[in-house]
Amino acid sequence: MTTSPARVPAAPSQGGRPRVVIIGSGFGGLFAAQRLRKADVDITLIGKTSHHLFQPLLYQVATGILSEGEIAPSTREVLRRQENVRVVLGEVVDIDLAARTVTSTVLGRTAVHPYDELIVAAGAGQSYFGNDRFAEFAPGMKSIDDALELRGRIFGAFELAELADDQAEIDRLLTFVVVGAGPTGVEMAGQIAELAHRTLRHDFRRIDPTTARVVLLDAAPAVLPSFGEKLGDRARRQLNQTGVEVQLGAMVTNVDADGIEIKDADGQVRRINAATKIWAAGVQASPLGRMLGEQSGAEVDRAGRVSVLPDLSLPGHPEVHVVGDMMALNKLPGVAQVAIQGGRYAADQITRRLAGKAALPPFTYHDKGSMATISRFHAVTDLGKLKFEGFLAWVMWLVVHLFYIVGFKSRVTTVLHWLVSFLGRGRSQRVATQQQVFGRLALENLGPAFEASKTGGPRTVPDGEDLTGRESA
Ligand SMILES: Cc1cc2nc3c(=O)[nH]c(=O)nc-3n(C[C@H](O)[C@H](O)[C@H](O)COP(=O)(O)OP(=O)(O)OC[C@H]3O[C@@H](n4cnc5c(N)ncnc54)[C@H](O)[C@@H]3O)c2cc1C
């Protein structure tokens, strides 16, 4: 018997206050909600995960420096004292601009949320530039699941190498390829190199972890292209000193379990045998962007970003605000500050609209600069006219990132873990389980019906159908 999706009633609007729905608990969504703390509105914040995620430090979770809790505080806890917000777990699957409703679903439970004002801040996912099959062997780094999977794959590769007898197999297991020489790829490659050369140096008996090969490759001709040529060159030199092989003009043409195939700028195709491949190369905005474009006629670019008006609203829909990685406006980059400032601007605009006040002037982005760490004690910082690198840049990087980590507890434990890793040579978070490594692929194979079948209660899958493949479940 197949039943229709369970409908969970949306929270009633208390006292007829205007209803603000926010999609996403990332930088744009969370900072918008917090900005509305004194507003006389009822906010529903819908998030696909129950946590806010500080994505810039995902690579430190993947390489065992930080625990996931430090960069992913519970959204509900962060907003516990803000009484005008209700936090709802669910993936938004539909936005109906005409009916002014948002539909979310989680594990077979569906809820419809009416809104008077809507902020869409669903961010972006990984893009494999049309080669989604690469994801099976080269996970991206967008979520806690991704970071834990990568941690398992990285530490697991050293463990398997210790067991191997064949030198070619040891070499394959000790080769790590990071695709994408933007900030995420640079930080990831630098940390794997430090892990191999410093942290794990004395931990194995048969293999020598310092012989590990870390390759950072990109189809573009530069490292950190958004930082300019000079800083990019310096970053490249520093990466080489840290033990990272940088290969530019190298386009990935295939990825499989055993390695990666590359086409160089001269047209030559070659292969690197590597057990661990990490994709840090491209982004694709949430599919909700395309949905908004189809209903409003707003332009949607190749990366799925919706063109918004200068006040961040959707053309023809002043009540819908799109912020962060999902919006396209004046070529603004997909960085945390654009999302934070956009989220706050949308919140202010809503407060003014509801109070019948004149609209704010167009959104202007205040660029606070960019930073990327390369190795322990070494980072590059681009503050517009002021560009520098080295120890001072690294200290600045630490301070800025600490400032934006949400919650006092997380800040304290983050500092302790940084002391362990940067002053000492340890990594506090080396746990890696098979479930972390293979869970994603297993769930993909089982399909969405599996999730609904395991939680009890309302379901959309046939009763009694066991999707685990086991004799009994
Ligand atoms: C590995 C990595 C490193 C980065 N490093 C830096 C850095 O050093 N500096 C910097 O400035 N920027 C960095 N960025 C970029 C920065 O994190 C993003 O620009 C920023 O997070 C965008 O904010 P956002 O609110 O638009 O989206 P996000 O912060 O991604 O938030 C999107 C939210 O929407 C939720 N969501 C998505 N789809 C749905 C749905 N259908 N229904 C409900 N909820 C949904 C997600 O779960 C998430 O909570 C990095 C990004 C990554 C991935």
C-alpha cells in the first residue's frame, strides 16, 4: 500500500504577525534571522541540516585538526533565546511564488509554510562541470558528511598502505590528488602534506608517511587566481616547500577508483594512480535558484545563480529576497561576507517594508579581503591594496576565523585544538569509521525510499518492503 506524504501543519502565525520564512541556516540565513531578532514578525527558518556550518574550516575537520561540532553548532541552540524564530528541519522542495508558500520535507514528513516575506539562502553545492560520475571516487567538500568521509579516506589510505606488500600499491595509496587550486584546494593540499610530513611521521612501522605524494592540480594556469599573480606565485612556491606538487593547465578527463586521468595544456593525456582524490573545483547554486527563475522569469546563470535586483529582491517579487551563493549581482564572489552582508540587508529591507518605511538604497558589498592558509605559520592575505603573506597573514587568518566561529564553547575548543596541531604535531580528531567513508555511496545505492522506511510513522514507500537487502531488518 502506498500512502500520500504526511502533512505536518505549519506553525500558525501568532497574533497575525507577518510571517518571514528563511530557507537555509548557513551564513546568509542565520545572519538574516539574527538581524530580525527585534522585529515584530514570526520567523520560520528551514534548514536541510540541523546545524549552521562554518564551511571555511571544513578542511580542518577533514584533516583531523577540528571536530565537526566546533564548526557546526546546532542552529536551534544558536537561536534558542530569539523567541520570534522557529527552527524547522527539512529540505525545501518547492517554492510557490503565486501562493506564497514553501514546501519542505524530511524523511517522508512534508510541511507547507505560508510566508509574507521570504529569504532564500540555500547556498551552493559541488559542481563536477557535467561529470557527476566523478563524485563516486572524488568526493567534494561542502558538508560535514563530506569532511568526515574525506578524513576517513585520508587516514584510511595510510592504514591500507601499512598493510600492502607491493610497492606500486603502496605508492597508489600514498598518493593524494586535490583538484582545484582555489583557497579550498590549496588549504586541503597543504594540510595533507603537513599531516604526512609532520603528524604521521613516526606512527607507522612498515611505510614512511613522509614519502606520500600530494598533487594539487587545476585546469587554470594559476594558483589562487582571485588573489592576483604575485600572491598566487608566492603561494605556489610555499606549497612546493611544504611538499605539494602543483600541476597547472591540467584538466581532469576521468576519475576511477584507482586514479585520475588528466589532459595537459599540450593535449597529452596521462594518468596518476591515486587512491584518494578530492574535488575542490567548482560550485553549482541550489536547484531552488532555477525554480525561482522559472516562476519569475529572472535570469539564471550557468552556475544556477539567480539574477536579483540591486535590492536583492527577485524581479517582480519584492517580497522574495535571494542572498549569498545563490544570487548573481555585479559579479560578487561566492564568499561568506557576501552572504552575511546580503542576509542582514534583506532583513533590514523586510523590517522597513513591514513598517511602511522607504526602501534602503541598493545593496553595496564591503569587501573585507580574502585569506587562505597554505601551511602551519603561513598564509596569504589580500586586503585590496595591501597584499601580504607569511606568519603575520597566518595570525590574521587565525584571529578572523576565530571571530566568525559561532559560539563561545566552540571558540575555546578550537583554540585548544589549534595549539595541539600547530604548536605540537598532533591531530586531536583522527577517528575514521567505515560508515563515514562508505555511507554516502551506500545511501545513494539504496535510494531515497530507504530513509523513509527506517524512521517509522508516516511513509511514502510500500509497507513491509525491505530495501536493505538483508534477510530480516
Ligand atoms: C570548503 C569551503 C571553504 C570555503 N572557504 C571560504 C573562506 O575561506 N572564506 C569565505 O569567505 N568563503 C569561503 N567559502 C564560501 C562560503 O562558505 C560561502 O560563500 C557561504 O557559505 C555562502 O553562504 P550561503 O548562506 O549562501 O550558503 P551556505 O552557507 O552554504 O548555506 C546554505 C544553507 O542552506 C541549506 N540548504 C540548502 N538547500 C536547502 C534546501 N533545499 N532546503 C533547506 N535548506 C537548504 C544548507 O543546508 C545550508 O544550511 C568556502 C566554502 C567551502 C565549501
